[in-house]
Amino acid sequence: MSSMNSLGSPRPLHAEWTKLRTLLSSWLLLTATVVLTVGMGAATTAAVDTHDCLTAAACHEDTVKLSLTGVWLGQATALILGVLSMGAEYGTGTIRTTLIAMPARRRMLMAKATTLSAVTAVAGAAAIVTSLWLARLILPTNGFKPSTGYPLPTLTDGPTLRAAAGSVLCLMLVTLLGLALATLLRDTSGAITLGLGLLYIVPFMANALASPTWQHRLQRWAPMPAGLSIQATKNLERLAIGPWPGLGVLAAYVAGLLVAGAVLLGARDA
């Protein structure tokens, strides 16, 4: 019975959910994640049309990936949400109260990760479904319609469903990346800076490098270029890494950092 209580007690989850839902910043960041993801996706979709091509079919545009472009921006607020869930406690000193109430540190970290994953999944799903819905409205006005070889995005299509589900998983993993970095560094600004560097500077380097070999390596093994390959539904053979293996690379980074954070959380003083 004691073993079951130590592993299965809902108390840590309830405590973390209470902290998360009572903070205005949590709701603002979740709302921002949805708004930024949907807004950028709609703007990008509206900015591309078939007038730039000789024929609509000649555009070879991945309209599903195009409609999900907003994840690239929404991931920033998802990262910050993850960082603040732990970094704010270190910044205010309330981490000591948390650890007194929940001395099983790794279980506390797992409860944070579970709660963050759940709320990000809901926000991410809302953002992705809305982005695809808006794309169905916008794409035909720009010449991307079934009659020109571009079926409208629908979740009943396997590649589209994979891209949509994978985009939600990307947002969840980025939130957990923020949690892991804050646990390791115990510093909010440092974790946000490092996290944003991984999300944006590394992909920029991958595109800016003059060496095709190193471009390919970074696109294949850096967390975000690899992770966002899950959104591709066309020309998969041109990707540096396949959709699911790419998402696996991002998941491996996050899992490794979370494990390292859990080890350090249990080994050092609050």
C-alpha cells in the first residue's frame, strides 16, 4: 500500500495543477501560444498564391505545412510557459515550500511535466485545428484548390493528421524543454535565452552555413529543424530526416535534459 501511495498518489498532480491554473501568466501564455500559432499560420497561408507560378500544379507547395507554419512562432510562448513553471519558483524562493510539501523531488518534477503536457496539448490542439480550418478558407482564394491539384487540408487524410498531431507534440515537447532547462539552470532568464537559441538561432545557422554537409547535419540532428520535419506532407525524400525520426530527435533532446534535471534536482540543495 505504501508503495502504491508513493507512486500513484494524485497529490503532486493536484498541487501542480492548482499552481498552474491560479497563475494569470499561465493562461496568458497559453492564449498567446494559440493566437500566435493561428495568426502566423493564417498570415503565411494568405501570403502565398499560385500567381507566382506558371500553373498552380507547378508551385509544388506543401499547403498543410504552410498552414502549420505558426508553430514556429507559437513555440516561443510554449517554451516560456515551461521555463516559468520551475524558474519562477526558484526566482521567488517558493521552491523551498514546494519541496517541503512534496519532498519526493523527482515525482514533483514528473507532476509538473505531466500537467504542462496536458494543458499544452489542449492549447496546441485548438491552435492546430483552427489553423487547418482557416487554411481551408484561405487556400482556395489563392488558387490552391482541388481542381488545381491541391486537396483542402483535412484530418481524415493520413499525412495531414500526422502533421497536425506531430505539431501538437512539438509544442508539448518545447514546453517540456523549457521545464528541463529551468530545472538545470535554476535561472529563468538563462533558461529562456538558451531555449530561444535552440529554437531559432540553431535553425538559422543551419540555413546560413555555406557548407551543404553541415547544413544537412544540423537539419538532421538539431532539435527544432529535425522536430518540425513532422509537418511535411510532400517531397519527403528531400528532407534531411524523416518526419517521425525527426520528432524523435527532438524528443530525445528533451528526455535527456529532463533526466539530467531530475538527477540534479535530487542531488543538490534547493
